[in-house]
Amino acid sequence: MSKQKHQSALHESDSKPASVNVNPNSAQKIRASRKSKFSEENLLQQLLDGNKSALGRAITLVESNQFSHREKAQQLLEGALPYSQKSIRIGITGVPGVGKSTFIESFGSYLIKQGKKVAVLAVDPSSSVSHGSILGDKTRMENLVTEENAFIRPSASGTSLGGVAKKTRESIVLCEAAGFDVILIETVGVGQSETTVHSMTDFFLLLKLAGAGDELQGIKRGIIEMADAIVINKADGDNIKAAREAKLEFNRALQLYASKESGWKPKVALSSALEQTGIDSVWELIKEFEKLGKENGFFLKNRKEQNKFWLLQTMNEHLKNRFYQNPVMKNELEIQLKAIENNKVTAFAAADLLIEKFENLA
């Protein structure tokens, strides 16, 4: 075998891609990425340099359930932490059909024009069943996904809300370390995920539709109480009059709620993500909120309280997993469930017994 043939067998081919459908620029990037595989040692530096491929790989690492990846992920997060905390974290929720994806694309594009770097994350604990919001976001945000200063990442799907939330919290840290100064966290808007997103954001934005029947029915008190702003979306065309009426109704409803600890009075705004109107007003509201919170100390206080909350939540999740994954406790649990079914023990007595046995195993 000649030396030339020997080298060609060992070296990566620089030939053109086989498929004529592959964009030459994309193919070049793919070849470059293959040649410069990220090592664990330089992944943090690549991340801090703002490399989006490194950011994606870092998030994949922290999302991994493999035990061998945990220590690497923890080291990466500890290295990134000093470079985080430099963003505004905005939670965005609304029922399916309210136009979240279109709004986020318009809002994100507007922010990029203002010189911001925008990361979009999604929390959707129901995705393992519905395959709804997050799986389609990248395809629906066709313009935003092509922006150099934008990063869109669906959360890992799963049945554990705590697990999804933990990974999203860690993803926020990584995005901030990569230089993204506006983090948009989307929730599907149909369950407990709103509370979860509220607990990891600075500003909570609720998208509503005019004429959807929410205005006069007590307005889903829990979500309204969390909202720092309500945006009536799709305020365009024949819907403008109804949107203005809805704004009045929501303003009246907000008068019934107690003042927020932040000192902020929630506002109601109109927007049309399709026609890109009202987007600038929403950003002005958020900047006003941030300024107030930093002046009165609430902004930093809220983040510290959130960190304490997630410490406790993480401990609860860890202890719960240790209990249910322990083979001895799995067997004991089955015994107690059968005893309850046969009316031999109360649920409370069985729980005490199980906890006592678990403590003795520790």
C-alpha cells in the first residue's frame, strides 16, 4: 500500500458532501465541528466564549441521567456560576393557542435588534404525553432560530416536574455564563408548570386572548396573582376592539389583588406578535420593573429566596428518589400497600413504619 493511500485511509475526507441538498456552509461547519471535538477541559472556556455549540453540549451534559456525567456536570456548573446572574429572567405562559411561540419570536427578534443576546428555554412536564409546545418551538420560530444572538432549547421531557425544573435552572446558569442577557422561559400553560417557572424567573408574563372567557370568571386567581404583566395578544384586525375591552376588564380585576412585595403594580398591555405591535411597550414594562426591583432591593432578595427554595426542593427530590429506588424499601412498600388494601393498617401508620425502616437503613 502506498504512503498516499495509507494517509487517506487515516485522514478525514475533505470531499464534498454526498447529498446535493446539504448547504455548503453548513457542511463546512459540520466538518469543522468534527475536527474540533469539545473536550471536557475546554468545554467551559468554549462556553464562556459564547460558543452556542458548546452551550448546547453543556446543557446536554447537565440533562444526562448517566451517573458518570454527574461529576462532570457539577464541575461545569461550578465553573460557570461566577459568570452567571447577569441577565433578566422572564417567564412567559399562556394557554395553548394564545400565540406564545409567535410572541416569543417577535419579542426575541426585537430584543436582538436592541443589542441583546436572547436564550429561549421551555418547561413542559406534560411533553412526554402531549408532545405539544416544546417539540415544535424550534420549527415555529423559523426566523429567531437563525439569529446569531439567539439560542432556543427545549427542556428534556419527562414525568417529573422537579427533574425538568432542576435542569432548566441549571440551563439558565449556563446560558448566562455564555453571555445571554435575556432568558425567556416558556411554559405550556396548562398546569403546575406556571408555579415552577415563576419560582425561577424575575418577571412573570401572562399572555391572554380577548373573548376567551377569562375576564369575568374570577380569572384563575393563582396565575393572575403571579403575573407581573398581562399581555392581551393577537390585538389586531377585527380583534382590536375586543382586546381593548379585555384590557379594561383585566385592569379592573387587578385592583382586587393585594400589593406585591416587590412594590410593583402589575400592568396590562396589548400586542400583536403577528404585526409586531406593542412588543416595545412590553419591554419597557420589564425594564421599569427591573429598575424598581434593583432600587428597592427586591430583585436581588427574590433571587436569593429562589436559591433557598430550590435548595430545599432539590433535597426533597433527592430524598424521595433515594427512598423509592431503594430495593429494600420497594419491597416494604409493596407489603404495606397490601396491608392497607386488606384493612390491616392505616395509611398513616404504614407511612410511619416505612419511614422508620428507611431511617434504620441509612
